[in-house]
Amino acid sequence: MGRKREILEDDKPKKGPGRKTKKQPAPSFKALLGDEGPKKLSHKQKQRQRKREEKKAEKASAGAKRKATPTPNSRPSKKPKLLFDSDGDDDENLRSSDSEEEEMQDEFSEDDVLSDSESEALEKESGKKAKKNEKKAANAATPKAKKQQEKGNAKTRKQEKMAAPESDDEEEDEKSDSDSDDEDESDEEMDVEKASKKLLKKQKQDESLAQDELMLNIKSQEKFTLPSGQEIEKEDILDLVILSECSLLVLLFVTRVWGKRDRVVNASNSRSGGRGISHIRHILADFSERREEGRSRKEYLDQLCRDLCARFNYNEFLMERLLGLFPNEIMDFLEANEYPRPVTIRTNTLKTRRRDLGPMLIDRGVNVEPMARWSGVGLTVFDTKVPLGATPEYLGGHYMLQGGASFLPVMALAPQERERVLDMCAAPGGKSSYIAALMKNTGLLWSNDANRERCKAIVSNLHRLGVINSLVTNYDGRAMKKVFHSFDRVLLDAPCSGTGVISKDEAVKINKDEKDILRCSHLQKELLLSAIDCCNANSKTGGYIVYSTCSIMVEENEWVIDYALKKRNVKIVPCGLDFGKEGFVNFEQHRFHPSLRLTRRFYPHTHNLDGFFVAKLQKFSNKIPGEENKTDQVEENGEESAKSENKTDQAEENGEDSAKSGDAESKGKKAANSDTKKQAKQKSTDKDSETSKSSSPDKNKAKKNATPDKKNFQSGKKVAGKLKKPGFLPKKGFKNKKKGN
Amino acid sequence: MRRATPMVIIVLWLRGVRRPIFPCGQAKNMRPLTQEETNTFFEKLSKYIGENIKLLIDRQDGSYCFRLHKDRVYYMSEEQLKIGSSAAGDTLLSIGSCFGKFTKSGKFHLHVTALDYLAPYAKHKVWLKPSAEQQFLYGHHIMKSGLGRLTEDTEQYQGVIVYNMNDLALGFGVAAKSTLACRNCDPMTIVVFHQADTGQYIRDEDTLT
């Protein structure tokens, strides 16, 4: 590292004048040798020195005046205010975050100066401390600085010490100055290796001391005080007052300068946003070192959450969840949500090819370029002179406006020609038409959506894109299995909370809470079970189900899949997408099946796609575990089922540790076993609750049903092989149930 | 009343109603077209594609058929029909591709959704200049000034498919003048009446099917 002093090879002849040697001669440390001799300051240096000292004297006198009216109580409350409500609001808006940090430090250092001077106020009279400081300084300061001190009078010395951080900086500056000066001065030969070593040692010592001092200063500077509860309340009130008072003015001004989107962000940012956030994140990065005494991590996290909410306009619930999901990259994620994803279009391969469509659009004044490597049909639109949704090409069905993320589930589904494919929640038909394009208009594509109005969009889009193998219906997805249940592949793009597409719909930031998420999750579970039931495991080419959402919540993704793994004979298979992040196996209180690692998550900040989740399941048996004695499991509400899952979770995991997870049969058995166990448990709990009712027949029934079921599953594959018409199975079960009842 | 019974037809015939008779209520399930319906429908189709209709019915790649569902005529494969019948009823919104609909008075209207089948078999075509393209897509008739090319020997009131200069089908219409008459008229005369255009996918999304 760096240039090295040539000690031994000095006498060797040089090989040639290298370019580097011309530019930079090898460094010599001879300057240090000359420290015993008196040094001369240049005229200007002297002048500068004088000025500096004068300034310090002024400062010190001002500090002394301030000390005359000490306000000890105001200090702790003052600090956070300094942090959050700085007076230079308007200027700060314009500055970058970097400069903000610098500024913050400056402020702190000023604060320190004040506090130091306060504490010294009493001792100043005796002057003891001043002497001590002098001694310290003598040790710490470089020889150069020593000389300066000798020159300066005693008063200035004191003052210098009081303004410790600044003087340190100056010392360093001067050091470097003197270095360059002394290089010129000294021409002595090296009779003094020993001396130089000594000097080096000494210098090191000095430096380390200086460093210690500096660190001390930094430490005291870096303390960040959290506002107390009262202060937060106050701040809220202040927020209201200020916003109401100058909202009009500020907003008008800000909108003019920064444009519409940044409006509220900036308004809140100037007060409590940016600095607090970066500071708290800085502290949390090394919590044990940087925290304020007596404050817990939770307090910091809460404050961070509040600040982020204020800055980006989220509600606290959602922000907490996001913080849980992205402890490190939260800022990236939130920033990414402020900007829209690039507009992408999908070439309709039924009517044209991408290499034909591209030039055609460019002729129309649309600047397009092929999308990422993983898609052969996508085009990214940079800018356009014409409305993309109304060009004759669009109307002719040559392309579809579609987000990049919504290619993914269809690619994972990989439909083959002459298959029967179900798209359960199809509106507005983007994914459906992609499926049809991959099937090349053969076989059957059943597009279903529960919303009749949105179904019209499917019909229109499919016709426009020239899809002729389609069938559009308006069923509730949960009832689909009663209509038709022999599909080769099923795509379930479930309705969700939309937390992955905040950039598209900002309302999500505010209007989602715990209940919404759980409601979505519950619906998704029902839909997924229905989708699995619609799929035919005995299909020659298929038996696959793809589940996707545009949400990033674990409750709507991994949890749902995990539920399906327990309730049906399915296993997770790789999606065939070579990018994206792995799904969670452990998340907060959840412990999922290890194969959930095969699912894929996509985020706006990492992939520049909408937040998305894709999982591909393969059905290996049409048998529904515990169908016979199944009562109302599907209709159970989400929370209850969650509880029961958690109970059986551990047992299952233990079992699975012993066996390999990928094996279909063993898994099937296990799933069956666990399910029967579960049922037995539930039965027993039911029984307990309904002791007054005739419990004994119930019990018997449960036992009866449980045992043959187990048998069936232990001979797992055989049964599956025998079932040629899978569709009849559930019906049988249904009949049995009816009889039983 | 799901279908016109022979009795009703006779009664109406006696009253002087000489047009195809259709059920007054909406059919709940898909059904094949009756003879009259087939006649009206094919008559309309033949204006555009002539005797190529038989290519739609006798296909090499599988058997296809027309079905009437909620007054609309759909064209689908046998497999679709088989599976689709399990879903028929009020919930079935579309199956295969929709050709058009019967009006309450028994006429048949072709929809733009039939364009995919009409365009390849079309007998008479019209090409539009780029300036007139947008006009047509907004539902206007075609003037002489916007006409780029025209198939020879087009007769008056002949069905024509409208293309733009890149050979992209934009819709279809009816020739207001024969090819000969077109040559001599002034630029602001209407030469093709608008019937359907792809802009309807956006404008009439709700009523299209």
C-alpha cells in the first residue's frame, strides 16, 4: 500500500526513469528529523494563524457570556428538537442527504463546544483545568503544534482546548503543511536511522493519542437522543399546526419545484423525515455501540417506523410488516415504490413476431427495446408519442400492455399444446392470452373470473388478440371444481392485498390493515384448494398448479402454499425461473415446509418488476387426504386453521427431517398421516365442546374413517394409479358425507 | 318460450310475418342454429367471404361448429363445445369466437370479433391511406380521399374488408359505390360505409359480446 521508502536500495543505480518516478519521487521522511530545529512560518501562514486565534478568542468570550445564563433543564429536551426541527429548513430541502449528515455532525460539535464550555465555566477561575489541558496537549499535539502553542499566549491556549474538535482538525492541516515545508528544508544524509525510528515511534504514539481524543469526541457527538412520548405528541400537534398554517404556501411552492409526487414527502421530510431515519438506521447498524443508554431497540425501531410512515405516507401496520420483510433494504424498497416500473408490452405471438413488431412501433414513434434476457416476447417502452393502448397495432391484437412481472406465472406454468388449462382469476385477460399464445391456440383455455364486469374485459381482450380456444365464464373460483375438474394445468393468480404494486396504486399504503391481509389470505387458501381440486393428477403432461400473487406478504404467499401442502396431495416443484429470491422457510413466528425454498419472490428494488410471488405445485394424487371424514375444513376461517396448523407443524417437521423432502410418495403418506392425526385432534376438540350431544357415534365414525384412509395412503401410488376417472372421487366423498350426515 | 314452435310459426306466417322467428326470452343454454337462423347468418357471411364459408365448416384440423348462445353466434371446436356445455347457462360469457348477434327483429349483425375469420377469406378489400386510418378506427365512413386501393370489380353494397397500407386488418364495411363509380366521384364522397372496426374493442367493450 502506498509508496515505500527505499532504504537499502538507495545506492543501486536506477534502471531507468519510469513514468511514475518522474511524477512522484519516492517519499522521504526527512522532514521529521528537522523537528528539533526551529521552524519558520511563511508570512501568510503567520497571518492566518493570528486570525484564527483572534476568532477563537471571540468565540470563547461569547461562550462565557452564554454561560452566565445557564439553563440546565432545557438541555435534554433541546437536543432532539435540534435534530428534528432545525431552523434552516428551507436550505436543507435543497441539499442532498450527504450534506445533511455532515451538517448533523457540525451541529453536534457545536453542541459539544457548548457543553464543554459549560462544564468548564466554574473551573475556569482557578485555571487548574487549563493547565491540565496544556499538559495533555503537549503529549498529544505534534511538534509543530507545540511550537505554535509556545508562540501563542496562555489565554488562546485555553480557548483552543475548549474548542477541541476544531483545533484537532487544524492541527492536522498544519501538520500536512509543515510536512511539505520541511521536505524542502532538510537535506541531511541518513546518519540518523535510529533517530528516525524513535521519531516514528513518537509520532505513532502521538497519533494514537490524538485518535483516542478524536474518538472520544466522535462518541459523544454520535449520541442520538430519541424523543420521549410527550415530545412525539407535541410534534404531532406541531405537525398539524404547521401543516394547517403554511400548507398552502409550502405546497404551492414545493409542487412547483419538485413536482407532484414529492409534495407530501418533502413537506414532512423537512421536519422529521430524512435525518432521523438515516440516523436511527445508523444506530441500529451497530446497536450496542451507538445507542443511547437506557433505550431499547424497540424504541428505536418504533421511532424509525414512525419516521418512515411520515416520510413515505404509509400506515404503521404496513410499515411494520415491510420492516420485518426488509430489515436492511427498506429504504431501497420504499424508494422503488415511489417510481413506476417501466412500461412493458408483450408481443402476441399468435399474430406477429417480436422482431416485426419492434420496427413497426418505432415507425409509429414508440421507442422500444427488447426486454430482459429471460423473456422472448417482452418489449420495454422508453417513451412514446402516441397512446400505446390505441395504435392500430394494439387494436389489431399485435401486442398487449402487460407488466413484466405478470409474464412470470405463465412462464412457470409452461402450458403445452393440446392441454386443458384453467386460469382461475383471469381478468383482464393478460395472462390468459399469454397462455393461449404458448398453447398456439390449441387445446382448451378456460378463463374464469368472479367479477362479471371484469369478465367483459377478458372477452374483449381474448377476441382482440385472436384467441380462439378460449372459454370465458363467470364463476366463483371456489365453486369451479363442481363445474369441471379435469384440467392439465391450473393458474391461480389470486386476488391479493396488492402490496407488491404500491407504485401502481398508492392507496395500498394507507388502506390495508391486519384484517385485510388475513381476509385475503383466507380467500386465497380456499381458492388454492379449489384450484388443486380442479387439476387432474393423472394427466400425462400436466398436473401442475401455479399460484401467484402481486403481494409480498408472507401470509398471502408462503403461508397459503404451506396450508395447501398439508391439505392436499401436492408438492412444490421448481418454477423454472432462474432468477428471483427464494421464498421464506422461516419467517417471524412461521415455520414452513423446507421445500418452500423452491418458490420465487420478486421485488421492485432488486428486479425492477412489480412485487410478485410465484409457486409451482405438482399434484401427485387425486385423493383428498381425509376426504371421508372431512366436515368443514375448507370453510373453516383462516385463524382457526392457522392454529391447528401450528399445532401439527412441529410434529410434521420432525417427521420430515428424517425423510427426504422431495420424495413424493413418502410425503404423501406423511401428509395423509398428519392430516388424519389432525382430524382426530379436531374431532376430539369438537367432542369436548359438544359433550352434551351424542359423542360416541361421532367418535366411532372418525375412527372408522380414519383407518381406511390411512390404508389407502400407505399403499399410496397404487390407489392413485387405479383412479382413472379422478373426477368421481370427490363426488363419492361427497355422497358419503351426505349419508353420514 | 325457448324456441318458436311450428304452430307459432304458422300463425305468424298467416299474419304475414315472413321473417325468421326467434325466441322472445334469452336461451339459457347453447343450441345449434335453426334453419332460418342459419340462412340469415350465412347470407350475411357470404357477402364478405362468398363461398369460402364452407372452409369454416369443413376443416382439416378438426370439426368446428356454430352455436347460438344468448342471441350470439359462436364458432368453436368440438372439444370446446363438449367441455363448455358443462358450464353453459348464465355464467358462460363467451366460448370460442363470437361472430355476431341476432337482433330482436331477427337480423344478423356481424361483430368485429369475426374479423379474424373474415380477413383471410375476404373476396373484396379496401386499403386505407395512413391519414384516413385513424378516422375509420373512430367509426367514420370512408371517403374517396382516404382510399388507397380498392379491389377491382367490387359491386355496390358488396361487403369489403378494410386494411391499412401495412396489410393490417382494421375492420369491414359495405361498398357504397362500385369500383367504376368510385373513379369518377369527388374526394368527399363516401365510398365505404363503416360497419365494424377494431376500435370497437375499446369503445364498445361492454356490448361487444
